[in-house]
Amino acid sequence: MSYNELIKNFGRIRDYMRDFYIGGFKSRGEYDKKSARSYDDERRRLESWLGDYMGFRQTVLGKNVFIAIDSRLVRHNPLYKAWKAKSFTDGDITLHFLLFDILDAGGIAFPLNQIMEKLDTYLADVSERETFDASTVRKKLKEYGQEGLILTEKQGKTLLYRRGEMIKLPSVDLLDFFSEIAPCGVIGSYLLDKLPAGGGHFAFKHHYITQALDCGILCALFNAMRQKRGVELSLMGQCAGEIIKKQVVPLRIFISVQGGRQYLMADYKGYPSAFRLDRILCVQEGECCEEFDHLRDMLDRMQQNIWGVSTRGITGNGGEAGQPGLERVEFIIRYDTGQEYIHDRLMREKRCGRVEKMDAHRSRFIAEVYDSSELVPWIRTFLGRIESIRFSNKKLARRFQYDLKAMYQMYGIIKDGKEDVS
Amino acid sequence: MFREWYGAYYNTVAKILKEASGHPVTRERVREIIREQAFLESVLTVEPALFSGRWPFLSPDGRSRLGHVPDMPLSLLQKRWLKAIFLDPRIQLFECGLEGLEGIEPLFVPEDLCVFDQYADGDPYGEETYIQHFRFLLHAIREHRPLAMDVANRRGTTTHMDVVPEYLEYSEKDDKFRLVTSGCHYGRIINLAKIRSIKYVEPGTEIWEWAKNHKGKPVFEKESVVFELYDGRNTLERALLHFAHFEKRAEHICGKRYRVRVVYNREDETELVIRVLSFGPFLRVVEPEHFVGLIRKRLKDQSVLTGFLEEGGEEDLPRD
């Protein structure tokens, strides 16, 4: 098939965009899952969509392609462009503009036969193309009806079609903002396309634009949650090309604004489990779940002991903090006079933990969580101030100390196990 | 959600037909609109399709054949998304109404989401003064009009400054808005929640002259840090995503080792230091020397506080 800059399915380009944007260090030959032809086509499409954001560098292994975007400088997420590249036929676009032109006048409604007459007249006047058959037009009208673009009403036995209601759009500023920070923000970007260019009054710091790639999955999960339905997830397996299917009840979307990941928290085999959105390939809607409210209540209670997304201890493998499944972490931070902002930092970052001010120069943090290993990266950000630390999970305690020693060695604080006093 | 009618081609054709409904459009103008609205190679498809009649909307002289200016109603999905964002507390900052969305089910509600690592001291979006300041600033930014402001400082007093407002910067991590300004040699970035009062500066003053002569956005001093990454415990993927919002470059050195350069604003250096530390022994800063020194200082301080503690066993650590 000849090259086309538009695409039929979003899935394949999603992988490439993620690879080029997050990694960007692989050469053509390392994209072994797909054919070389496919790689060339996808790369060319991305160049066409993203223009100057695409970069190349030559290495000994070949040419590496990457997407370089400082998300603090861009006002609109460039990755949304991929969502605006859906392929279509000449018939699709012709019918689209003609149907909305026919149904343009305020409140006017026509039956299918009148719409067909108007289409035939238009096409006979202006085009040599054959007209459409009634079943194609009916199918298109039905599709638009399901999307809310066209409304139907019965007049006796006849079905009438009219265009959906127009509403006043919010301001460009509002859409500029929420299209970047709200879930499924690409929908806001679609709305912005309907307004005259302008805005650009907002910038975004700590802005993870890769969420754009998971908007479709997220939307399907929201639909399931709003209807309290179970779903079948198709997930990427560990091996290339492997797909794993799991039946789950979606309960909540967990978003990390510090790590860039989004997760589905879902009931899986009786326990809440987290699934990364970027590992979900497809969501198939299932049956309504009568227990949905109960499962969500259970998650609400559990969240008091979930630091990030892990519920590892819930199955009873933890249990060293006095409660089944919970692990305890406790550390004391020291700071000088004038550095009380360190205590404030603990307060704003403590999540489900507790903070106690011990005296003018020390604060204690305590948390009981299902998986204390999730706290370790955050605890490391206090290195240089940790007076003492205790993990109820002894294996994790050893690992923390071992890692710390490795860091001391790495930066020459100790050499051969001894302190470097130089 | 992935539908052709939201796509760049449909929007481009609508824009061309809108313009062609008033007067004929030339091929050159059509190409210009395609370049503005669609992708680099779209001109190869859209222009011939329109002028050959394959997409039968334009007459040979470049006029629209349609009876009306193209306009598509909002889809249910778009309405449901709008309804959902109207449940967000930050919506109060904008002057807008909900007309036309009665009876529409939101795509999501706040209970469907949990942003689990957002800081707890976010801005007060419901406070009347904060809302007034936000709207005032947005107006001033649109007008590029200088402001006189009193801003709370760390000493518990207020600092007065005359600034040119450039744009608002929002951080999802901090859940705060900051005003980025120019024309003032201190306080280029101002927390909105710290603003005590704002008013417009009268024309003819020094800051007005400055605003007239400086139209560009403020430029921040850039620095870069290079670290070597050892891909144990899935660090490669975690770290590259973690630092994804920066301009960066990653290279594979050999085996599980990678070299990553991250470009950052100088004012964010302390934040970057602790973010590098959070990856433990899996990231080793190799340059610049002063950044290495900042990491080393923290580790040295830590070693003084707790000494060198018991050893453990761990297999997946970087080894030379």
C-alpha cells in the first residue's frame, strides 16, 4: 500500500511516538518488532506531523530518531497532532460537508429520501462522481447520531434528521488551560480547533505531554466507570508481541504528576491492582458490576495506606507494622535555624503519612503503607538531613543502606569501605 | 475519540470553504491555509483533491459550492468533556457559563481520579481575592499592560514591584500558578497566591517605555546536567519518563549503561539535584563538576549524620 500521512489505527504510532519521545536512542535496526518499511513510514509521518520537534543523530549503530520537546516552552501539546491524523475516504469527507450543509438551517429536519434528493442534485451539478446509495447515507447518519452530531426525531413512521444543537464555546484561555491539564485533554484541543487562533497565555511546568498518547484508553475506562461496568484489558506482555487479557472492574485513575505515569486502579481477582495506562492496548467493555460502589468504598479505605499505587501487602505478604498487610516507615529529618521550610516541605509532601515536629530542628515522618518500597525515592530526596530511619520491612532497610553505601562509593565519599577525608 | 471529523484535514477544508464562501480563494491562499492548519505533507493531498473536484466543494474559480459556511455541532464526547471540566475547582478562575450542557453526563467526575503525588499546599482557587487577581492578570497579559504589584515575601512583609506580565505558568506538581514577568530585575516569577494587590501602571512611566520596546518573551538561563544511568530495577524507563518534560538527549553506551543529558532552567537546579538523588545509585552525575559537587555535598552531610550503616545484599546494582 502506498504511503499516506494519515493513519487508520492509533495503536502502532502510539508505540513509535513513545519510543522517539521518551527514549530516542534506538537506531532503525533496533526496532525489531516491526518491519523496516513500517518504521520508515511511521518516522516519515511523525516528521510530517511534528516538523521541527523531530531530530536525528548519527551513531555507530546507525541514525537515531528522537522527538525533542521542552514542554515548558510549548503552549499546546504537539503530540495531540497524532489524534488529528485519522484516515478517511473521499466518500466520507464529501458526505460530511454535504450532510451538514443540507441540515444547516436552524432546526430544520429532513427524512432520508429528501436528504438523498438534495445530495443527488448537488452532485449532479458539481461533480462527475457517482452519487451515494441510501444505505451508505443512512449508515453515516446513524454514525453521526451515535456521536451526537445529528439528532433524530420520529414524524409518524418517518425518521427525520437534523443537526445537533450548537452551544457557545468557552474562551480560548479556558480551553488552552484545560486541554493541557485535564484528562483526555485532546478533546479540549479538538474544541480549540473550532475557535480562531489566539491565546497562548499559559505555560506549563512539570508537564508530562505523553498523557496525550493514552487519551483513547483513558476515555474508554471513564466510560466503563461511569456505567459501573467491568472491562477486558488487553495488556502488553513482557515478551515482544505478547498480549495478556485480564477481566477487571475499573475503579479509579491514579495520576502521577511527578513521574509522568497514569494508572488504572481496578479490582482484579478480589483485590485492587494498578495497571499502567501505557501498557494497556485495548479496553473491551463488559457487563455491569453490581458491586462497583462497594469496591470503590473499599479502595477509598485502602487509599489511606497507599503511598503511590502499589497494594502489594494487601494479600498478606507484609504485615510487619502491627496490621495485616501494612509496613511501617519512620524517619527523622534535621534542619537548622532558618530552614523551617524543610518541615513545610514534609507537610506538603507527606500524602498518607504523618509529620510531627519534635523540636525546633527536627521533624519525624511516619507512614503505614502496603508497600514501603514506594517511599524510597522520595526519602532519598532528603539525603543530607536524615538523622535516623527505620523500615519494618527488614529486606528494604538493608537495601536502602546498601544503596546509600553504593552512592557514597560512587561519589568518592568512601573508598574501599572507608571514609574519604580528602 | 479517534475520528476523522476532528482531524486536521477536515478542519483545513472547513477553513478554506469558510474563506471561499465570501470571495474566491487562490491556489496560493489554499496552500497557505493547508500549511497553517494541517501537516507538512498535507498540501500534496488536500490541494489537488479540492481543485480536481475529487472533493467537490470548490468551483474552478475558487468559490465554495456549499450553501453555508461549514460548521459542525459539538459531539456528545466534546460536551461530556466540557461538563467534566466544569466540575474542576480551577474552573472558577475563568468567566464562563454552562449553557447548553443541561442533561449531559460528564465524561468523568472528580471521584474517578486521584492525583496521588500532588503537593498539598496548592493555590486557593475558591478565594475571591485570588480569583480577582487571576482574572486581572489574564486581562493584563492579553493587553501586555504594565502592572504595579505588592507581593508577600519570605520576611513576612511585602515587596513592591513594577512589571510587565508575560504569561501564567501552571505546575501540576505544585498545583500553583506563577506569573512570569519582564521589565523588573528581581522577581521575574511571582507566585499568584503571594500577590497582595495589583493595579495598572499609568502610561508614560519607565516600565511603559520598557514594555513598548521589549515584546519578546523572557529568556531563562539554561544549564545542562549529564548523568550515566544504570538500568537496574527498571530505572531506564522510569528515569527517562521522569525527566521527559525537559529537553533531553539519551544515548546507549553499552550493556545496561546509558548517558543522558538534561537541559534545565538554572533556577530549578535544587529541584533537579533532589530528583537525581531520588534514583539512588542508578544515576551518577558526570558533569558539570559543580552539579557533582552539589550531590556530593548532600551525601557527605548524610554520612556525617548517620555514619556508615550495616551492609545488605543487592544484586541489581551498577558495577564497574
